[in-house]
Amino acid sequence: MAEGMLTFSPDDRYNAFLRTVSPARYGEGRLRGIPVAIKDNISTAGIETTCGSRILSGYVPPYDATVVSLLKKEGAAIVGKTNMDEFGMGSTTENSAFGPTKNPRDETRVPGGSSGGSAAAVAAGLVPLALGTDTGGSIRCPAAFCGIVGLKPTYGRVSRYGLVAYANSLEQIGPMAADVAHANLLMSVIAGHDPKDSTSLDAPYSHTPSMEIRGTRIGIPEEFFGEGVDPRVASVVWDAISLLERKGAEIITCRMPSMAYALAAYYVTCMSEASSNLARYDGVRYGPPADVRKPWHEAFQERRREGFGLEVRRRIMIGTFALSSGYYGKYYAKAQAARRNVREDFGRLFAEVDVIAGPTMPTVAFRFGEKSDPLAMYLSDILTVPANLAGVPAISVPCGKVEGLPVGLQIMGRWMEDERVIDVAYAYEQGANP
Amino acid sequence: MITEKDVEHIGMLADIAILRGELEEFTASFNRILEYFDILDQVTGEEKDGGAAVNVLREDEVVPSLSPQDVLSNAKETEDGFFRAPRVM
Amino acid sequence: MNVIVGLEIHCQLDTKTKLFCGCSTDYRTDGPNTHVCPVCLGLPGSLPVLNRKAVEYALRVAKALHCTVPEESVFSRKNYFYPDLNKGFQITQYDKPLAVSGYLDIEGDEGEKRVRITRVHMEEDPGRLVHKGGADRPRYSLVDYNRAGIPLIEIVTEPDLRSPREARRFLNKLRATLEYLGVFDSEKEGSLRVDANISIEGSERVEIKNITSYKGVEKALTFEVTRQKNALRRGQKIVRETRHFVEARGVTTSARSKEMEQDYRYFPEPDLCPLRVADWVDGIVLPELPDARRQRFMDQYGLSLIHARTLTGDLRLAEFYEKVAGTDPALAATWVADTLLGELNYRDMSISSVPPDVFSGLLSLVRARVITDRNGVDVLRVLLDELKEKGTCESPEACAERLGLRALPADSAGGDDPVTKAAREALAENPRAVEDYRNGRKEALNFLVGQVMRKTRGCAKPADVNRVLASLLGEGA
Ligand SMILES: [Zn+2]
């Protein structure tokens, strides 16, 4: 196999990368020599993987995530690991232990999160392709804020093996790129069945985007244009939907009542799962060590206080509370019931429409420090979490600007219809930029 | 209403130390967040739901384990092939 | 004061690989942390994939214990912090176990008894801790994750056992059953661990944790019965608590009451799919189990109930017996059950260290009267000592020959064979006994037989001695 080395020295003034690899090795294949950036919660053999957390600083995985192996098999050059909110917990990348990433469209604003580093790297033209992960919007939010394309695939379509878990039942690795065709290409490389992931689906992705959407029924839930959505953003998104209508799609307004509690269900679920997932960082096998001279619990409590940032500790504690005896029924069990209702809402809607569209984010990119209240930050995820709760595919594609800042059009599809979601996004993109 | 005492207890349950100065902020944010979660009280129906897949199994075939260097390379405290951990007794 | 005992038994399933990864389970002779991978080391990003064989083995157990297998079972996370836990939680089954509501029949204190099984579920073994340091040095723990992820089944009984002895019998029967099923190897160190709940009727229940040997269960329970009864006699109350069994001292000691406050925050493991295996169970064909084999041994070999029960109480023993039963099953049963087992026990040896062909050889010598019963036992002892020391031994013939234990001939025409010679000497040396015998005191013959056996160092066959003596005494009449 012919191999080469790629020198990678980006002008990273946005702090998109936590570390870069140069020269980066590459091989033969569909991605021969193409630099690809990897979010830092995806394991890369021999390259430090920290999830934006001090508790993993110095951790060098002895194995590649399945998606990384697939990239290498297609010849890609893994050129660096991108910044993120610590363990994916945030929507701004301000929660990284290694400093925030700046939005290349406006350096006074956040790039969104938690895959903010990957989005900024693509938006700044440092790499053409990047991997992000999306637990409740973490690919789509920064894609929208930075004006690029990001796809959260159907749950199970891309292997999670090697993705450092934050909320296992919700998250997916997905492609981020400047346009739909590139996102589609990256998706075709990373999707497919992986026997190392029990939740992996046997559904390879091999698709050529089509801009033919005549007859496609697009559902517009009222709730996606409700309270909290910036009217200027809503207006830009409606323009995009009108364009799709002109291309032959049928627009159908609808309702999604479970939106009332979807966000609460999402946060209870991800915090509960996180409280368990993050219990392994005890400093025994990897990461900065616990003080072996102290008794176990004392050393462990100290280790975790020092190693985790404020937001991570907050989520671990609330998740612990939500699972604890006496509260499981009120929080975790209810969240799962709510989640089923969300799924059923989607099922009912998808009997009548082919895709659902709306804004990706209720607003444009925030200024740094704007969302200092945690709950206010959570509320900004309201439009992206339903797709994660239901496990359906969703994409964000740039659809215009408000005061010079990008707005994302979100398109959600039926379970396993990632291809259709790509097609509608492609049709919009091609129609808007003829 | 969650009190600072409750938060300290949750910290114990979660094995996370809380600094004195952090207690107030944690208590305030827990209350706001948990109050928001109360909306779940109106949800009816069963907890149960899940993906379609069942019985995802692998065959009982040995796969090579990690090399000893790879196993211990990320640990700072090791001794004769063991990891070193704080005492439990 | 009635004793009430319930058991929770953890057994390692004898699969080739771990429960959720492909690491080999054959770790006992290797160094620490040599059988680990990203999954069983709990590295960030690793994911569990369930071992089909482990599920099949657990279902065999469920079926053998007459359990119901619910339509769906799920794995859950049991969250607690301990350095032997690779992930900060253990993957186990909680509210939806693999199997429920079964039973196992045992030989109880008052005859045949049915012990109800509450549930059977699957889980992963944690790693192993070694405690270091001490009074003069800081203390810390060493961790080895080779054991982490070994498949376990937990079998929980109803509180149906009424004495420490019954508890031991239950365990023996369960062990035999698991071994007959081919899912468990009791000879592997640490392959079985038991938690026992014990109470005196009307009092609080005490849990004894982590008893690691079969004998330990009876010892720990016996200690606890005495402790609790004494306390009650002194008018004290039994506190509901967890206690640890200190094997070396044979006592239980109170564990910190902190364990009672544990909140494990169980929730369904999101990285694994549910199991729907109720219809697998129908397809499972169970091998012959201990009760069936016991009946067959009685029917096929004509054994007594006692011999049949002993010989089928352990799979290796039963298989050994069938290999050596040969042409004389009754003789083989006596020799295996009454002689061999005792000699093995005395030497702390296992039946698997005895080559069946060696033992068969010995039985043939005894059966053909090439050696006497008494010398047969001596040969067996020598052979077992050799086996214990070197793992191999000489042939029974060679051993008998070397020790001069072959039975002596007694049928030469001229009367110069060693038995006749010894008999003549004995008669000549004991005229008094000869006279007693002739005067009708038949027991004098026994004395003379003993004298001949002594002179022949036990190598004369008792029947020969009797015949020769009778003939010599008759001649003189
Ligand atoms: Zn392993």
C-alpha cells in the first residue's frame, strides 16, 4: 500500500485543535491524503485523547475507535484532535478544560458545542472534513453556528466503539464538512456494522446525493417556531423552507406535543448515564493518579473534584440523584416514558410526512459568557434533542444569516433514512447556491 | 427544595468532593434544574422502551489481549505488573 | 430455635472467553494484567459484547434447576466505587433476571428435600485486589484485572435451608449439577463464592459475605448459629448486619454497617440489547444429571443407594468409577467409594490425579487374587504417594513385586510351597492351639490363621491358609 506523509501546520488562531499531528501518515483509498480532524472524545491509538478534560490529560489510547480505523483504511490523514466541551457537556465549547474555541465567523462568539473545535476547523478551512459527536445536538449546533454541514446519523448506523461515552443511548459520531457532498462522502466511510458495538446496525451507507425532491412531504412542527426562537432566525428558516417548496416539496404544518418535556427527558437521561459513565476515572489505570497514600474514597473524591470541571460535576451529581433510591421513579423512569412519547410523536408524524424541518438552533451563536446560567444553556438545545431521543437522523445545513451570523436549517428523517435527509439538505444547498 | 445539606449528601453518593465555596452555587443551580425537571410529572405511560435489536451475541472465541506495555503505559502507579490504588480497608 | 438459611452462590462459568470481550479466561497461572483488553480494563470508549456461550451455559443451569425463563431479560449497571471495578460499575442483571422460580432436590436433614431457587442471573466478575503495606509502611492496594469480566452466574435460593449441614449438602448437590452440565469447574481456585443469609426464627437476619470454599460455608454458618443462639440466650438482640467470614480463624466478624447504606443506582445497561431467550431453553438438551445417574448406577451396576449416591456426587468421581467398573462393578464400587476416597482425602488429593488404568490394574490384581485385599490397600497407598509427589507412578504389578506383596502359591504337590511351609511351622510352634482345636475349640483356628498370615507377611490368601490348615490338621487326626 502506497503511503505518504502530510505536513499539517494550520494557522489555528481559533483554538480549534487541542493537538495536531504533523507529519500525518496517509494511505491509498477514497480519502487518500485528505486531512481529517477528529473530535477529542474519539479514541486514536498513540494520540492523546482527553475529551477536553483534565482528568484524561496524558491518556494515550492503545487502540483506534472503529471510525478512525475506517478513515485510515480509506487513506485519510488523521491530522489532529479538536476541542470540545468537557466530555461533550455543553453547547458552546466554553466548558473545555483547555480554553474555549472561537467562532471563525465572529471571534467574539462561541462556535457552538460540544463539537466546536471540529466545526471551527472546517469553517476556518483548516480541514475539509471532521468528525463530531452528537448527544443532544453537539454536531448540529456548532454546524449551525459556524455555517457548515453536520449530520447526526441514525442511532446505530455509525459504530460507537472508541467513542468515550457521555450518554450511550443518545450519542452518535457523525460527519462535519463545508458542504453536503463532503458530509455524504465522510458518512459513507464511517457508517456500517461493527461487531464491537452491540447497538450497531447492519446498514452500510453508499449514497450519491440527489437534489430531486419533488413530492417530498416536509413536516413543520409549530413547536419549532415557538417561544424562545429568535424571530429573525425563524424568518430565515421559513425562507429556506419556501425554497424547498419551490423545488417541488409539499409543506405540511404539524404538532409535536412531546416537545413540552423532551428537553427535561433528555437532560435526565444524559445526566443519569453520565453519572455512571464517568465513574471509571479513578486514576488507577489512566489519567492523573489518585493519591495512593490516602484511603480510597477520600482519594477518589479529591481526584474527581480536581479532574472534572464545574459543569461535569454538576451533571454527575444531578444524574446520581436522578438514579438514587426514591428518585428513580420520578426522574429516570419518567424520562424514559417521555422518550417513548417522543418516539411515538415522530412515528405518527412520519406516517404523514417524509422529513421534518425547522431551525437547528433557536438563535445565532452566543457571545462568550452569554449563557452563564446552566439552565439557560440547556434550553438552547430544545430543537436538537428530539432527534437524539428518538434515534432518528438529523442534519444541519447553512440556510442564510442573521446580522452576518450563520443560521442552520435542520432536517430530521425517519429511522434509517439518513440518505433522504442528505438529499433534502443537498436540494436546499444546491437550490440556494446555484 | 434541595438544601446545601442535600447537595453534600449527593456529593457523597456521587463520590465527588465539593469545596465550601461551591456549595451555594451548586444548590441554587440544582434547584433551578430540578424544578425544570418537574415537567416530567405530567408524563404518563410505561418506562419501557428500547431499540428493536435483541440477542446481540458474539462467539466464544479468544481474541489476543493487550500487550503488557499497552496495559500499564497509561498508569502512573504500577508495581510488578499490578496497578497501584489507594487502600480500601 | 429454628435456623433459617438462604444462599447466594456466585459461580464462574467455564467459557473460553470473558463475558463481554474475547480475552481468555485461562489466567490463573499467568502474571497480573496479562489477560486484559480495552473492554475488561474499562478503557474509555470500549463497549461490551455478550458471549453467546455464557448465555447458553446460564440457560443450561436455569433448565437443570427447573426455572422459568421470562420472555425478556436485561442487563443493568450496579454503580459503586471500588478499585477492583474496571468501570466504576458492574454489569449484572437486576429487575429482569435470566431465570426465576426453580428448585433443586437435595438429601436434607429429614430425608429428600426441595430447595426453591429464587432466581438465576448473569454478571461479570470484578478484578482482584492485593492489600500491601502495614503498620510500619503506608498501606495501598494492588489491582489485577485478569479476573475482571469472567462470566458469573448468581444463584439465589429461598430461605429453605434449616442447618449448616443442609447448606453444605445443597452446595455439594449444586456443584455436582453444574459440573454435570459442563458449565463449571470446581477445581479452579476461586471459581465459587457464597453469601449466606442466616437467622434464628423470629430474629433479624445476618448476611455473611464472600465465603470462598465449600467447607467454609458450613463452618461459617455453624459459627454464626452458635453466636446467634448464645446472644439470644443472654437476652441480647441480633442486629441486622453484614459479616465477613475469616476462614483462617473460622469466625465471622462484623463488617462496617456502611454496606447497608449502599445505593447502587441500578439502571438498564444502554450498551447491551435485551435478551429474548425463552425459546432457546426448549432446544437445550440436558445431559444426565446426578439423580438420574445415581438411579442408573443402581440399575446398571447393582450398587447400593449409599454407594450410588457417593459415586455420583461428583462428576469426576462418577466418570472415574465408570472407567474402572469393568467386569466387577461391585468390587470397583467398594474399592472406589470405601477405600480410594478415604485415601485421597487423607492426602488432600483429587480423583483427577489418579489414572483410571492404574486403578483398574490394581482391581484386576485383587480380583485375580494375585494380591490380597490387605496388600491391595498397601499398594494403593504407595501408588498414591508416588502420584502426589511426581504425578506419575509405577504399575500396580511392579509395585506389588517390588514390595514383595504378591500373593504366595499354596498348591504345590510336594507340600513345599511357602504357605504350606508356614502352616507347618505355625502348627509346630503352637501345639497348644492345635490341641484346643482338636478338642473342638474352633476359634483356635483363627489364631493359627493369624500366625500363618504373619509369617507370610500378608501375602497368603486367607482362603488358601484356611484350606491348608484344615488339611494339615485333618492329616494328623
Ligand atoms: Zn478483555
